[in-house]
Amino acid sequence: MTDEIVTMMNNIRFPDYVREGRLVTLTKGSSNKEETLDNVIPIIVLSHLRKIIEKAIKNKIKFKRSRIRSEEHTSELQSQF
């Protein structure tokens, strides 16, 4: 599974099952109400693999951003001397 995730991230090509979600509707309040747009909550259930990939990408972005900020701070300090 890990190899598959790394391959997808490196190639930036994700299979359809990772990009697609399933729409589920939940009824607000009591269950005997008719399903109308006013009393339904739509939820999209995503692939577990997609959630893992999104989290990995988010962490990678955070790491790179903090590294860039650290380098900018270091260069600012060096320019003051």
C-alpha cells in the first residue's frame, strides 16, 4: 500500500477510485420526516486512500513552508551583520 501511495504522489496521477466519492444523505431531526432539501444533510464519503494522500500532501506542504520561513529568517539575520 505504501508503494502505491508514493507512486501516485510522484506521478501526480490518481486512479478514479481515489478521486471519486459516494454521496450519502442524512435526515435532520426525527426519522419520520419526508426527505426534502430543507431537512437533509448531504455528506460525501471519500476513499480512505484519498484521505491518507491528502494528509501526506498537507504535511509535506507544512514542512516545506516552515523550512522556507526558517531559511528566510536566517538570511535576514545574516544580512543584518
